[in-house]
Amino acid sequence: MLAGVGAAAVAGRVYSDMCTASGDTARNQMQSFGGAIGLYAIEHGALPPTLDALTASSPKPSEPYIRRVPLDPWGEVYSYRILDAEKRLYELRSAGEDRQLGTEDDVLFPDPEKSRP
């Protein structure tokens, strides 16, 4: 009986670690998008209208800002919204493990908790 309880605890921890790793992967990918979005905004004077715009060639190095827009770790498309074009504020969002945007497990960039003054 104890072996079953121990195995369930280990399986739960492994599952939790996998979810944490996937969230970290999403944050890392969105951080890369953030750098590309910043460079695009500097070179074009505005935020890109879509993430796909980042795959177009940059005028300076003549290479794309990013080669392709990957899916998030759960196989879904990242959400990109311009919140304030003048202030160059935007939001990137991964729907997270439940694959539903607007739920508690969404992964956001920039992190709203770290963005507060």
C-alpha cells in the first residue's frame, strides 16, 4: 500500500515539474519574441501588427527578426495583443496546459506582477 502512495506522490511531482518546465519554455520563447518585437519597433517606429510580421526581413541585417513563430509548449498559437500602440505596450500570452486563453494557467509576457511599479 505504501509503495502505491509513494508512486502516486512521485508521479504527481514529475507531472508538476513537467508543467513548470513547459511554463519556463513558454516564458523563454516569449522573452525571445519580446526582443524581436523591441528591435522591430525601433526599426519601424511601431509595434509589429502580428507575430508573423517578425518573420519578415529586417531592413538592417536583411534577416528576419525570428525565423518562425513556434507553437507554445502545449501545441497552441501564442496570443499577441497591442495594448497601447503609442506607448508600445503589448501582451504575449500562452494558453497554458488547459489550452484555454483567459484562464488561471495562462503564461504572460511581460509578467504583469513584475511590470507593476
